[in-house]
Amino acid sequence: MRIAVTYDLRKDYLALGYSEEETAEFDSDLTVEALCESLSALGYEPVRIGNIRALVMRLAAGERWDAAFNICEGLKGVSREAQVPALLEAYDIPYVFSDPLTLALSLDKAMAKRVVASHGVPTADFAVIEQESEVDQIALPYPLFAKPVAEGSGKGVDAHSLVRNPDELAHTVRELVRRFQQPVLVETYLSGPEFTVGITGTGALAEVLGVTEIRPLPNYVGHGYGLANKETGWEDKVEILLADPANAAQAAEVALAAWRALRCRDGGRVDIRCDGSGKHHFIEINPLAGIRPHHSDLCLMADRKGISYRELISRIMVSFEQRQPHLKRRAAA
């Protein structure tokens, strides 16, 4: 089976003048190499494509593949993660991971919270602020937590995200709108421990890969798992541990409910945090989670569970093939 591999290389965008922060979600050569090696070892024939512009050129030239393994995050727009899957659908090429609707919905953290809350999944009370002048309209009790409504990799989550009064909120909102040119999600601050839940599979077949606790170290920046705590040098800022059985079970229950409510597919990650009483709440979901070996949260989780990188990719592909029962027969035709 020939599988097109679509991805955004961080170095390509840095060479074009984009900043380290703007390119934080993009992949390295190491990730693409590891992914393609695993696909080859599993019996597939990976074909390296690159980003959406490269994909457009290859499609326009008449190239086709049996399927695609898509990890493109996109660069522009609130639906940027949905762009490659939408293009693949237009050309009737099945692909790994979630569809355009789920990817666009999940990237907008407020929209995702509305959907999961409608399914009875606990999530902190929240509001969306379009501009600084709306701060006085916020009726939620302080302290609050503020972050960009549609960013990944912890961008915009820093020492100023936790706000204790309207003046601090106004300052943080002003800076976030200036930097990211998008609304700001403001939610009730959850003071308890934070967990991330890895999931593989789709719908009723979805299962928890593992649950890790994000435990701050003395050099931790701010009060949230932001970019500064995730990038190079994270080892002196955060400790990532397998969650204890009780917290793992409760976090997994909330995460699976959110995963199914948002109709995520094949593999990804759900972030969970406890309030002061220990109740687990949905924070956000990443249906296009990073897969850099020994670095991305999903891969670190697999490492701690004794699951090899190749086995992780295999589980994702098993879910994909379960959704495409006629793919092998069509490819052989």
C-alpha cells in the first residue's frame, strides 16, 4: 500500500522568516524519518510529500496514492489543520487521523468545550473575549486562566495566563490579541494536578494508551503546560510521570467521553485538569498530536508504558484500516 506522508517541516518555515513561536507546532526531519521507517517496517510504502503546497503540486501533476498519513498542522487560519484532509477528501484519498470538521472544531478550544459540555463532559466555565474592551463583561469569579482560543503546543500559555483581577486580565488579553490576532479563551482556573491522556482508535473501539501526570518542577514557567515548558530543555521544568491508578481511571473516563463526543479518529491526546476538590475536567483535545519519538507527549506516554514507536504507529494504522475495510482490495485492483 502506497501511503503519502504529509507534514510541515519546521526548518522550511524558519528559512522563510517565520519565528520559533510561529513554527512551534511543526515537525523535524527526525519525526518524518522515524514515521517513514516505521511505516516501511510495517509493510507500507511511504511516499514523502511535505506540506500542503507540495501536496497540491503533486496532485496537480497527476500523482495518486492508496492512502495518506497526514500530520500537517497548517499555517494560516483557524481551520488550518483541516486544510490537508479536506484536499485529500476532494481527491478521494483516505487518510489517517480525524476529518476536517473535527480538526477545525477541536482547534477552536471554546467550540470544543461547548460540544463536550453538551455531552455531559465536565469542563470549566468559560467565556470568549474578542477585544480588551470586553473584559468588564466577564462575570466569572477570579482567578481565571487566559489563552489564545485556537493555538497548539501551548503557545500563548505563560506566566501571565493566570489572572487574579480585571486589570491583569485586560493586560493579558491585550497582549494575546496583539500576538496571535484571535480571540482569547478565559476560563475558571483549575488549581489541581494536570494530566494528559493518550488515545488510539475510533468510536467504540477507542482505548486509552496511557495517562501521564504533568508535574511542575521548580523551573516551571507559570501555572499551565505552556510552550516554555514543552520546548527544548523541558526536563528541568516538568516531570512527566505515569498517573496513579485512581487519577488515571477518572482522567481516562473524561478523555474518552470527549474523544467520542468530538468524533476523533485513530490516535491523539486529551488534556485533563482537576479543580480544587479533585474533580477531573476536560481542558482541550489534540486529534493531531505530535509524534516526535521520545519527545512528544504521546510518544513519552508510550515509552513509559513500554510501547515502542513502531507499535504506536501500528496501533494508529490498525484503527485507520478498521475504518477503511475495502482499502486493501481497492489498492490491489
